[in-house]
Amino acid sequence: MAEKRPNRVLGPYHDDFWAYCREGELRLQKCGACGYISWPATDACFDCGARGDFSWEKFSGKGKIISWCTFEREYYRGVLPVPWDTILVKLNEGPIFLSNPKGFAYKDIEADMPVKLAFIDCEDNAGQFKLPVFERA
Ligand SMILES: [Zn+2]
């Protein structure tokens, strides 16, 4: 059963990201001009500003947790129950990705804990989607 989640940002580039997730792939935009990986999805490279010149680089989904926090306030009342764990994962290829833990909680986390990509079935007002999350490696 799909977990209810806050509404995604959709539109140009964001839709591409979610389409790759639906295929079970984590892909981020690589700038054709300078090679920088921009995340979240954007229409202009975060490093050099080049517009629309991207390829979608596939990532291994392996990384380590470099930070984490737990939300105890209901920012998404009726959607996300609290406490709500969030992790910051540094992917092995370099980019930093904000996500949620799967199968463990904040009390289990240690700095540099290795994790691997997983997808969970979620739903927002636009429909069902695959959300990239991380489980213990
Ligand atoms: Zn660039």
C-alpha cells in the first residue's frame, strides 16, 4: 500500500527525475558544459548557469549518512505522522541527497553509516510514485 506523502514538485526536469524513479533508477542532472551534478532538478546548472544542457547520470545509490534529524512538529498534519526521520546521504559519486531511512530510525544512526538505495511506493495529490529512500548497506 502506498504511503501518503507531501506533494512533490512537478514540472520540467522534475518529471524526468520521477520517471527514472518509477523505473527504479536514481538519476541526477549532469551539466553538458561543466560536468557539475545539480540536485534538486533545475533548468540551469547550479555551478556554471548553463541552461537546458543536461544528461541524466545514473547513480549507484550507495553512500553514507553524513547528517540526520527528527521532526517532532507536525508540518504535514494528516500526511506524515511524527516523529519523522530525515537523513542526509553523501552518495559515493559525490552529490548529497536528502531522504528518509527505511528499516531503521534516528536512534540507530551513526555518522558515516553506509546505506544503499531503495524505493517505496508513495502517493500524493498527483498520484502514485516511487520515492527514493535508503536502507542499511
Ligand atoms: Zn554547468
